[in-house]
Amino acid sequence: AITPLDVPTAKERRAARARLQLPMDGALIVYPGDLEFGHGARTTIEAFARLPDAHLVMACRRKTPEARVKEDELRRLARRRAPGRVHWIGETPHVHALLGAADVIALPTDTLFAKMDYPLVLLEAMSQERAVVVAEHTPAAELAVPAPEDAGAEDGAHGQEHAAAAVPPDVDALEATLRRLLENDDERARIGAAGRRAVLQRFSPGPMARAYEALYEELLT
């Protein structure tokens, strides 16, 4: 569970970009995943490189010495494929501001080894109404399931709104999804709003405590 964060205003998002010394123009994609395990970082860089007028922030913590080697390799790839548009900030104490400043949070890794099944950074981004992209066939893909009020709605305003976008963890699929989200403000906003509802209903402390309570009672009766 996380304590939901406030949804940033447009002014706060621009201020965050300035404070983090990120480009003020163009769309902003953030990859807050692992460098060493899985192919998420490489897939994201390769897909992003095909998108014009956008910037990618790699907010990745080096967990082992091997991660530094992998980062050097990925930096060379980024310089070849998208010179000047990939920004490496590593581990940052301002991650909440970074997530809020982003247009899309992408974690399309094929494995969540050494991470939580529901990475907290994704829940934090969802609570700020940011559009999140995850990989199919991983535990994180469950985050794309509509929030309960959406899943039960028939004629309501929300309908079957997915709380995140789940894609095959390959370059072509990720490129198509990122391009669609960056070109469609309404879809991005719908996913962001559904993501926040999902966090409020399923992943914040109160609802999660009640869910565990109900489970314990069911098991004990």
C-alpha cells in the first residue's frame, strides 16, 4: 500500500521539470526500472528512439557492480539511437516530483526479479494520475485491471477504464503504445484518472487493511 500523492497542477509539473533541470519542451517519459535484470531498459530506449520531440529520463538505482556495466552499455546505445534526448538521473530523492512531471511512466520489463510485483513507484505515479505502461504476463500487468467501480459500471461515465496500459515487452508494441499515448491527451488522461481510482480503492492503507481483515475472517470461519 502507499499513501496516495496529490495530483500535480500544470504549474507544479513545469516547476518540477525546471528544478530537476529537465527540458521544458516536448513530452517526457520516465523509466523507473531496473538496469540489470530483464530487457526493460533496452526495450524502452529502442522504442523511445523512434519517437520525435520527446525526452526519456532513466531514473534507475545501481544495485550491483554489474548494473554499472549495464548502464554504460545502455548509455552508449542511447547516444547512438537518441542523442541528447535520454537523461540519466539515477537514484533521486525527488522521485515523486519526477513522476508528477512525466507524461508517461514506462516499465515494460519482461521480469520483475529484484523488484516488487506491484512496484511502489508505479502506484505512486498512478496516484498522481500519470499514465503507466507495464509488460503483459508479469505481475505488474494486474495493475491494468479496471478499478472495481469501473469494472462494474455499465452506463457510467467511467466504463471499463484500464488503470494502466499493458503491452507485450517488445520494441514495436511499446513504440506503438507510447506514440498513441503521447498523441492522445484524452486517452492519457483517462488512464491516469483510472489509475488514481485504482490506487484509492485497492492500494491505499485503509482499503488494503480492510481487504486483509476480510480475508483473515474468511479463513478463520
